[in-house]
Amino acid sequence: MPPWTGQISELLNEEQIRRIEEALASAPAGLCVDKRGMPLKRHPGMLADLGSDDDPVEVIASERAATESGLLLISTQPLAEIPRAMLLLRSDTERPQHLRGRARASRPDPRARRPDQKPPLYYSAFEADSGPRRE
């Protein structure tokens, strides 16, 4: 196979190119979303199980990569799956946000075997039912 010369027609046929152009015709010109290398926002928060009387757990909620939905939760204690959860996020610039949704059971940090990591960290994902509520 000869090396690619940079012509799109070497990779796609005319019908494929036409379908791609039709699909992108309604997209705004210059639209580009690339979050590689961008720092992810992190906020301190509290995670509560709405189906339990247990005390809320302190967590750090972090954005996830653009290809993954929801928020990454980081805690110093293991989290069980919570089908009805409330996540309270605190921010320096805004009023607290309350998100209803569900949290997956956490997994220990794969680096937890390192003796210099104290306390061990646990990672979970939070999927909101809808957008944030401000109270």
C-alpha cells in the first residue's frame, strides 16, 4: 500500500464524503471541542444516600474526560452503590449545587499498594438525573 498523500479521497469514497458533509452542514462553522491537556475542574462535596439515614460522605467531584459522562468521585473511604443519591457541590464563586442521581460502587486506587500514599483513595462515578439545582 502506498503512503497516504493527504488526500481525503484516498481514505473515503465520494458517497461517504457527501454523507459526512450533509451531516455536518448544520454544525456551526469552526466548531471544535478538544479537552486534551485541559485541567479538569474539581469541587469539594458531600454525597448522601437518599434511601438511608447514614451520614453523608465527603468527596471530591471532578469533571471526567469528554468521552465519559457524569462526574468522578474521589473519597478516602469505600462507597457502596447508591441508586438514589444527592451530591452537594461547593464552589468559591457560586451557591452550592445539589445534584440528584446515582453513584456507582467505588474501586480502590490501583496505586493504593504504594506505601507512601496515605490515606488510600477510592474512585466512583456519579450520574446526575438532570441539571444542577441551586438552592
